[in-house]
Amino acid sequence: MSLNKTNIEWTDFSWNPVTGCKHGCSYCYARAIANRFYGTKAWPNGFEPTFHPERLNDFLRTKGNGAMEYTKYHNKKVFVCSMGDLFGDFIQDAWIQQVLDTVVDMSELYPTMVFQFLTKNPKRYKEFSFPKNCWLGTTVESETQAHRIDELLEAVGGSNITFVSFEPLLGEIHHPLEGIDWIIIGAMTGPGAIPPTSPMVESLLSTARLTDIPVFMKDNLGWGNPLREFPMRPKGGDHL
């Protein structure tokens, strides 16, 4: 089972029916974990992209009489594939679709549930359909990756909540954020971590405030009185 309560501050659970990634980011915490547990049940192929079809049933539980039922997840947020990039070019379409089929089933049962997706390849969102309660995000570390913001907006087209995770924030962002529904700001962690400067963070905050974008600041920023804002959710009955 990969559905677990998580310490990630902006969500409630993480769920990893697909693991692994080939982006090769030097700061990746998931790769370090995968390499450490290579060959185990959780990481049979290390950080090579891997589909775990049995995890599609993680939302089910066994009742006392042996019957299966869905656990109630009203108003809960689930971060999908926190240990990989589900929409990387190296992930098979069939894997993604099977994950989304489960998301659709759960969304019909619990329309106030939220599924959060995060990718460095937001263009691929356009290839799939998502329930309205899916929040679609991309990661931007510095201005060099800011083109992903435009790719995200073009791919989603206003059909779902969009967000950008500036974690780790490695440089000032000058790209406009208009059209984005939420931003997350976080720092690099681990050995040799380089914290973002105050001007980097303040610049992002100023840009967000120009268009009233909610901001969530992670604890690892070490920022006094961090903002903990969330986007407005769609109405419960408006999930399809």
C-alpha cells in the first residue's frame, strides 16, 4: 500500500501507483530513497519508472466480514506520485490512464476530495482528461524553467485549478503568474542545500499579490509567519 499520511504540509496523503523518474535533478530526495531501498517490494527497480498496479486499490479496505469498501476521504487532499513524475515523457500512456481511471472513480464517490498532480512536463496534461477536483501543477526552480508556467496554462486551459511549486527556489522569478490559481514556495533541503534569499521570496510574493494568487510557504523556508493559503475549491457537485 502506498497511500499514506504525509509530512508534506500542503496535502494530507501521498499516493504512489507509479514511482521513478529520469529528470536527473541533483537535489531529488526521492531518488536517494529509491537507491537506498533498491530491490525491495516498494522499490523493485530502484528509481527506474515503475507501475505498481496493485496500488490502484489503495483506497479500498477490508471490512470485518471480508467485504471490500472505500475508505471515506471527504475534503482530503491526495498528492499523486510524490515519488516520481507521472507525466514525464518516460511514463507510458496506459499507466497514466489507469491512475486517472481510479481518480475518476474516487471523485464520483467523494466529490470534495482533491487530487494534486505535479510535473516538470506540464504540456502532457493536454493529452488526458481530469475531473474538476484535480489540481494540476508544475515545478519551477528558477527563471530558466519559467516557460513551464505558460505550458501549464495552455495545457489546462482553465478547466482545473492550476498551481506552481517553486521548490526548491533557486533564483529570482520574473515571469508573470497571471492565470495561476496557487503557488507553493519552498527551499532545497539536505546536505549542501542552498536556501533562497529574501529578495527571491519577496519578489515572488509581490508578483502573486498583483493578481491575488494564494501563497503557501513551506516550513523549510524558515520564514517568519509563513503564509498558508489555499486556492478556492470547486463546488462539491461540480467535479466532472
